Amino acid sequence: MWPDPTHNKANIKWVRDYYDATAPLSEEGGYINFAADDDQGRAPANFGKNYKRLVEVKRKYDPDNLFHLNQNIQP
């Protein structure tokens, strides 16, 4: 991540402190183009108020979940 591993402790602390400071000002969810397989549980938060409508569309047009990769919405 950075050239000198002796900076690990200080840099990790900085990142965690930054996250703690910005989290209360951030919306729930994340950038879906970088979502990993283990982020599937965050799909409702990532799609926000559109999630319920997207589930309905998925159930209608892709009930067998053919398009199931990346930011999948379960039918």
C-alpha cells in the first residue's frame, strides 16, 4: 500500500480515524461498481429507494436470475 511497511500502524490509524470522522456524514450503501461477492447483503442500501422497484422488475423480466453477476438483485 505504501513504500515503507514501518508506516503501517500510523497509516492504518489515519484511515480508520478518517472513516470514523466521515461515516456520520455519509449515506448508507456504497459504490456498486466495486461491490464484491461478500457485499451482496448491502444491495438494498446500495440501490436505496429504487431497490424495491428493481426487485419487481427483476422478478418480472429475469425470474430465473440469468443476469446474476456483479451487483445482483435477487428475484
